[in-house]
Amino acid sequence: MVLVPAAIVLRGGLYDDAWIHLRLARNLLATGRPEFNPGDPVLSTSSLPWTVALAALSAVGGASAAGLAAFGAAISCAAAGC
């Protein structure tokens, strides 16, 4: 689990689910609804709590790739009991 956030930082990009969740989080902040395309009410997240957590992190300015990787690593570590 820790390797995925590390790979995001090392490769310098976001792919698939990570990008989708970030777009949903951005739209949640902008419109109040977690939609991929604003105005198109389709649930496109596999984890609404993660989307809400990313929106909260984005709201306080931590939406950089490094910030998201650190956040993901901390959540993974907490889940594993580190």
C-alpha cells in the first residue's frame, strides 16, 4: 500500500483511480456534488469516503502529488497498525 503513493511521487503523475478521485474531489469542492462531470449525476467513485477525504485535504491546500502520497501512506500505515 505504501508503494502506490511512493510511485505517484517518483513517476510524477496520477493514473486511473487516483486521477478520478481527485477530479471528483475537485468537483465536490466546486459544486457540492461528487460528480465526474458537473451537472451529470453519475456516481463514479468506488470509495466516497476517500473522495471526501481528498476534498478535505484539497480544501486546506494539500492536493499536491507529494501531499497526496504522504496522506495515502499515512492512511495505509494507520490501517496496517504501524
